[in-house]
Amino acid sequence: MNQTDSALIKYEFTSLVTFANGKHSQLKKIESLSVNKKGNYYICTFEGSCEEALQNEPISGINEVVLLFGKALYPLSIKVTTDGNLEEIVDFPMVKERWMKKRDELVAKYDNNYYINKEAESYALGLKSEETLLSILKENMFYKLLFWQVDKDEQTLEIRDFPSYARSAVFSFRRPKKENGSWVFDTFDVRDEGSGHILSGRSTLSCIYDDNGLPESVKLKSMVEEEKIGYFTKEIAIKKIEE
């Protein structure tokens, strides 16, 4: 990145999983952030997601309540190095205090609902320390792909809950090629981190950046073959929205 400062930037995030039986699961949302240069690093302030939709329908019911736990973290300012490493959460104690206040409000509002309490406990573990939250954000698919490092010889991407719940596929990417204005990354290895039944896999990542080094578009397509079940694919698209 070489962005000095920016107005609010919006991205459309879409994640589509196609299961071996042909069924689909799709998540869409809008993410907003601003970028400001401070010496040799950047402060990226994220406003949190909005317009979330699952299967093209607004998220509702208990899932909508659970979503509020995540929204309580924002706005969230992160110190990011010039090569895209998330280094520090600005004023982490304030972020944690704000989240805990919102957590208490939600738990009380829903009369200590079992599922709400479990979600609150899960988020609280993620806020145990600044290092813990940073580690979680670094593996979040939106943050991971937004700050993908172009100049590394090798890097990995773990796709959690893929090919299905409680499983993970870890793809290793080689150094990119430049093709028609895009940086294109291909995998040379896939590792199974859950089921033990992945037979093969491949992933391709394509990134286009603007003159300021911010992504215009990021496209990821990953595929795995699971023993006795078949092929699963996951496609993620991050597209800058022009105002």
C-alpha cells in the first residue's frame, strides 16, 4: 500500500460454497474502512459489516442476535505495516470495554438464552488479549485476502469449515505471476486439517490493485476432493464499490 489517507472505502464481500451434492451456501455483506498513513505504517479503521445476507435473505432470528456480538467490536482501528501485516489494535482496552458492555446488554435482553450465552463466551475468549484478537483477525477471510502479501515467495491460507463443518483445508501458494493486470497465485500443496479424507485440492487467487495499492478486486476459487463424497468448491469475491 502507498495510500496516504482516504475517505470511507466500501467493499462487497461474497462467499459461495458448493457442496458435493450440488447444494449451495452463500453469504454476502458490505465492509467499510478508511486508511490513513502514519509515518511508515497505516491506521486502517474498519466500521464493521452491514447489509448481511444469507442465501440472498437478510440474516434473522438468533443468527441476527449473534451478529450483534461481532458488530460491537466496531469501529476498530488496526495498525498495518506497509507489507500488509496486522500489527496492533489501537486502544484495545477501550475496544474490549465497549464490547463487554454490549455483551451484558444482549445477555440481559435475551434472558440468559443458552445459545446467546455460548456465543458471548466464545467472543470473550477471543478478547482475552490483544494478541488473541489479532490472531483471529489475521485468519478472518476478509482481512486475510484484503491484506494479502504480493511479494512473498510462499504463503498459506486456511479455509475453516471447508469442505464441511469442523474441517479445514490449508492451501500453500507459490509466488504470483502478473497476468493482464492481475496478480495470480496458484497452489502447490493442500493439507487436510480435519477430516483426514481430502484426496486432492487446488486454489487460485487473483488480485487487482489500484494506484494507491488498495485492492480493486480479489477473487479466490478453491476446490477439494473428499474421499467417498466428491468435490467441494469455495469461491470468495471482494469487490471495491464505487460511490
